[in-house]
Amino acid sequence: MSESRLPPSDEWRCVRCRLVFPSPGEGRPPISCLSDLGGCGRETEWCEHENPVEGCEPCEKGYTRFFPALWNEARVQLYIEAEGTISLESQADDLRKVIEFTRPEDALLSILAAAQAYLGPGIRPEKCLAYVCFDGPKSSGKTVATEAVVEIAGGKMIRGGTLPAMIRILTGDAEHGPPTALGIDEVDSMQARLPDLQGILRTGNRWNAEYPISVPKGKGWETRLMNVGGFKVFNYSGEPDDATQTRCLMIRMHPVEDSTRAADLAVESLFNNPILAAIRHRLTRKGEIARKRWDSAKMEDHMRTPEFKARVARLDSILPRGKQLGAVLLAVADAMEWSDEAERVIASYIAERREDSLEPEREVLAEILSEHLDEMREEYVELQNADVLAWANQRLKDRGLTPISKFRWPSIRDGFGIESGRRSKGLLLRFGPRAFRALGIESMKDEARP
């Protein structure tokens, strides 16, 4: 559904102070209720601060809107209420014009997640927050998808890859403050330059989260506590660690097969897309309406009702923390009045089994372990950590697959039940009964016993 547009008019009325102004040209509405002409001084752009900031004039005054001067109050209110009925599906339809999703429901989930930025801590209880993470092979559109969802959420991308650049974005500036959403491209690659990034992602999945960051001061450094909480969208070139995945809506991307469609998306991604601006505008309006009806106390009371808990109980969760994630998304849908459209999609996502993206790693580790079964002692095979990682990565490269980064390696070891301990020659890995079961070669272990 395209956004309804106001008809051109020679005169426009400020909805706040009721003063009438002439059109600045071509029947367009003004963008400011000019105080020099007796107006209230409010502008049509909504202030980007989530909560009022002292000293910010737009925060103190609020914003306004203009409607044709000939419209009566009833028609104005009807128009405003109609904006509030913008459906989740209509926004998803528009987002699909910009991003080639693997599944249609991924567009609805992306819109639902982005809406969190417009509800914020004013409506959402402190821990009610979910990230969006795009993953998939190279050239699958992960970066374009990340940028698009950040844009509709009204946020900013971390692009510099340096600590000062990240700090500037996190703290914002005097005019706008911190961003309502944060976008990060290729987290696993950026972690090498920004070691704090993983800690920020793990700590910041709530609305207010302080994280200690070392910042330059004079010739030395000082530790500063920074609020790193809030909605985030990011992507991985490889596989996110398990702890990150449990905090996210995971959306798998695939390369676009249609060459014409792929070329169209590639070219359009080079420009500011009016479709994304329109979605952002609608989400802003929906958020305004939600803030009139809800606050964090009301939302908490709502989520604690037997009726809401019963809806969560009906979610057939396969994912770790699945019911918790489902509760977060259901609350967003309720605040935005999208429950009828969203509940089925949420239930489907929570119940699905994501494809085993660690299957290549499982295969190569199983091969390596099977080649060392003759070294098994008392149910365990012990191998040097550096050797196993080097062997695994060489086999993955030989198959044209992405090697395991040093950041992913600990979580992969944990996921396959591989134990570890320090020895004089470095970290030693111990493959025991849990690892044999996880790697699917338990029967081979039994055959190898003397």
C-alpha cells in the first residue's frame, strides 16, 4: 500500500496552534510554523531524541503537522487515524521491492523488528529487545539488507572500523544524541579492529546497558562507561556465535538468481531509496500513535496478564530462548496494532529449525577426529588446539568454504562439546563422549576401542 498523500492546497493549517499559512509553492505544505508570522515555532520533522533532552528546543516544543486549511477537525482526525491503520503486510510489500528475501515472511519480521526503534524504552520494558542478524554466503545481499533495515529504523551504520568512529556514533552529537538504531557490517571481520564489539553486542541487548570502553586521553587511556543498549542490525560473513544468535532474529540471505533482478537491486542500492524513506515515515507515525496509548508500565502489566502468557505458551519453541524472543515480538506487534498479521509469522519463526549452518565444520572435525582414533586414551582423544584449527581451515578452504575465524572457534568448540585445557605446549583440546556424539562418529569410537 502506498502512503496516502495530502492533496495540494493554497493554504495550510498548523494542527497545533491552528494558524493558517500560505503554501510555499506548488501547493506544498510548510515545513515550519514560523514564529515570526505568529506561529508556534514547531517544525514538521520529529526530533530524533527518544526521550526529551534538556536544552533541545525541538524536544521542548514537540513537532507539528499541516493540513489543508479547508479541512475541518473531523476530517483531520480521520486522516490521522487512517495513518495508524497502516498494515504490517503493506510495509513488508514495499521492503521486498528493495531487498530480495529468501522467504516472504522475512520482510515482515524485519519490519516488526525495526518498529522497536520507534517504541523505545518509553514503551518497551528494559529487557524487551531483539536484534536482527543477516547471514549467508558472499554476494547474498547481507550488507544491503542491513543498511535498509537500519534506515527504516532511523539509525546509523558503523562504517569507520575504528574505535573513535564507533564512539562518535554511540555518543551522537549535541543536536541529535545517540542513534535510535545501530547497523554493523561484517561483525566477524570488524572484531579484529574493534575487540570491544563482541562485548557490546552481548551486553547491549537491552535499552540501557553500560559497557566499559577504553578511550584515548592525552598520552594515555581512560575507561569510560557508555550506554551501548538499543536496537541493532548487523551481518556476519560467517556464522555468529551461539550467544549472539539467541539475542537475534536470524535471517538467512541467498544470492539473487535472476540476473535482471540482481542488477536492478545493485544499482538501486547506490542511491537514497524513497521507498525506505516512506516506510520510515510510516513507522514514525505508528510509533507516535503507540506512545499515546502505551508506556513501559502499561506494557509490563500487559505482558504479565494470563492472556498474554497463554499466547507465549502456545509458541512451539525450537530455538534457545525461543519463547522469550516470541514474547518480545508479540509485545511489539501489540503496541503497533499488528497482532492479527504478526502472530502467525512469529509462531512460525520460533518453531522452525534453522538449517544446520555448522554442517561443514562438523564434517571436517569428524574427519580429523576419525584419523586420530588410534590415539584415544580412556575415552578421550587429545590434540593441540592450533593443529586442529589449522587442519580444519585447510579442509574448508579446499572445499571453497569460509575458514573458521579465531572469534568463532571457541563457540564452535563449545557447540560440539570439545573440552579444552592449558598445557605447557599451549591449549589442548579433549574430544570425549560428548564431542563424539555431537560430531556423529560415536559408532567409530566404539569400533576403535581395543
